[in-house]
Amino acid sequence: MVKVLFVLGSGGHTTRALILSEQLNYDKCYIVPWESEISKKRINGKYYSVLSPRFRAKDNKIMTVFRTLFLFMHSLFLLIMIRPDVLISTGSGITFPPFLIAKFLGIKTIFIESPSRVYEPSIAGKMLLGKTTLWISSWNELAKKNKEIVYGGLIV
Amino acid sequence: MIFITTGTSLPDDVLIKKLDELKGCGKIPDVLYAQIGNGKYIPKNMKWRKFVRNMKDAYELADIIISNCGAGTIMENVVYGRRLIVVQNPGVIGGHEWELASKLEKLDCLLWCKNAEEILFYIETARYKQFKKFEPAIFNLSLIRDLLEDDKKNDT
């Protein structure tokens, strides 16, 4: 059975990931930012909490660097332990570290950009261009911008 | 009834104050109902709540919906072809929500008011305008399935 690991965030990112997750009939588990209590309540399955790099918007930069490094280490540990076949993210802010680790471990990655990005990719999206197995946009306008981007439509 | 919703994390005092004044001097005959989030301006001439629990009912009952550019609110309403005016929040600098607003304005699914001072003109326009129902292109699941089925073939 194919094992899928979803990288969740909060709010709309999680909503889309969970809709997609229901449509895929595979073995599924989830990474959730530790502080997203609401996201955790909505998951129907096994999940792992991780420290998110931007805990609060006003956090100082040194702490953010520490948290990011910790998330890299934690991602390495989780990916070795879970051994998923693929990572899927719908645009969560915590996507970059686990995706980069997955690339080094030879695990496939799918990034699905937020539907609010019609013309320009998000910061996470830009950082991941060229580093994922699949980079999917919700709009044709964005797909035309870059050869790496595949148009996929809207998750509703 | 006109329902106004500003972001719960990013309130918009300018918009609420402007509408409250317009209502106060009799320029808007409709009942106004607003979710003001953590906004500091307390309206005098309209019904308001900090957080509206049942947004769906409010959307359905409203003749016109006025909202900030939040992707969630936009999507929830354009798929039903509701009379929606989105107002750019001056407090959000360098945001990306305008991308979705601009795209859907081009498709005639909403009205985009770039300056809260001009809101009365947009309310009058919204009364007579034909709003097109947005029919999203459903996400192409086979993009993911094809990638994962390759996995299975490699396993055997």
C-alpha cells in the first residue's frame, strides 16, 4: 500500500489537504504544526506534531533560525521512522524543511500551491521550485510562468 | 440586508467606519450587519458582532456581501454567484489576496473596490450587476495517482 504523508498547516491549507486526503485511497498520516490545535481536531488518522518555524508573527529571528533547524532534524527523524512513499503539501508554511529532507532521502514530493496564488508563487512555493517531484498550481496563469509548474485545478 | 465581514485576524476599521457613517446619514437604506473581528471602531448605526458563528446563514440571508479579500470568503461565495464586493484592506501591504480578487473580477464573479471611500458606488453597482457563478476546474487527481502508481510498479 502506498504511504502518503501530508504536511498540514492551519486554516485553508489544512482544509484543502484534508479534502484531497479523503479523495485518495492510500495509507495516510499527517505532520501538523504543534500550535495548530484546530487542525489537529480535524484530522481523522495518525498525526505527528512539529515545531513550526514561525510560532508567532512577532517572534525574533534567532528563535526562528533555531526552530527551523529543529524542524529539519525532526523531519529527518520522522521521515526515517515513517518511511512514506510521498509527501504532499497544499502550501503550508512548514513545508520547506520536510520537503528538502525528503529530496535527500529520495522520497517523492508533491507541492500544491494555494488557490489564492493566480500569478505569482508563494514564498514557500518559490523556494521549492525545482526541488519537488511535482509542483502543481491551481491556475493556468501561474503554470505558464515556469516550466516546472503543472496546472492541476482547484481543490473544492 | 448587507453583510460585512472583515478579517478576524486583520480587521478593517476604515471600511466599518465608512459604512457606519453612510448608514448614519441615510445613504444606505438596507439593514447592515457586520463581523468586525478585533477592530477598534465600534459601529453605532449597524448590527455587529466580533465573530459571527454561522457565516453560512449570514451569507445566504444577505442581499449583498462586503468582504476583505480573504480567499476563503471569496471562494465560498463566488461558487454560488452571490453579490459580492471585496474591499482591499489598506492595512495589508504586499499581500497576495489581490491576485484572486483581480482574477475573479475579470470573470465577472465579484466587484473589487480598491478604496473604501468609494464603497457606496460599488453597493449601488452591485444591486443591478449580473454576477456570474464561478465554476472551478476540479483538481486533476490523476496527476497524483499516476505518480504513485509508478511507485507500485517499481515495488513489484
